[in-house]
Amino acid sequence: MAIPEKQIIVCQSFRVAGDKKGLCHKQTNGFLQYIEEEILDRGLDCLLSATTCLKQCEKGPIIVIQPENWWFGGVNSEEAIDAILDGLEDGEPPKEYLLSA
């Protein structure tokens, strides 16, 4: 199996003790399925990963694109996800959600 060109990391607020805290997991219900479907529909070479807390709770929900190291905050809608994936295809991150580049 080939190594994917990109990785999309979605904070799911997992903590060491196993408790979900923070708001990312509360506001991203169904997002993983939606993102995976969009990856397939768009033909993107991406691995989608749910992760532990990314420690940006006050800016969440958080999505990170690697290897670009684009950090996005306030990603709480399909519209936001679409903008991020559009930016990934275009090579230019949507500034309205961008925390860092």
C-alpha cells in the first residue's frame, strides 16, 4: 500500500484517561464520515485520522493538514470542511479558518 500524499487530522478530544473533554468531539459528530466521503468523491490522496486532544480547545474544533502544517480552527460545519478541502485542492488554505501555515 502506498503512503498517502497528505494527512487530515481531526481533533476528537481523546485524553490519556480515556475521557473525552473539550469541544472538538462535541461539535464534529458525523464529520469524519463526511470528510472521508469528500476525500473519495474528490479523488484526494489523503489519510483521515481522528486524534487525541490537540490542545487548542478555545479555537476548536481543530483540523490539521499535513505535510503543509495548516491548522484550522472553528471548523464546525460542512461548509467549513468544504472550504478547507477546496483550499487543499487549490494549494491555498482558506484564511477564514486558518490558525497557522
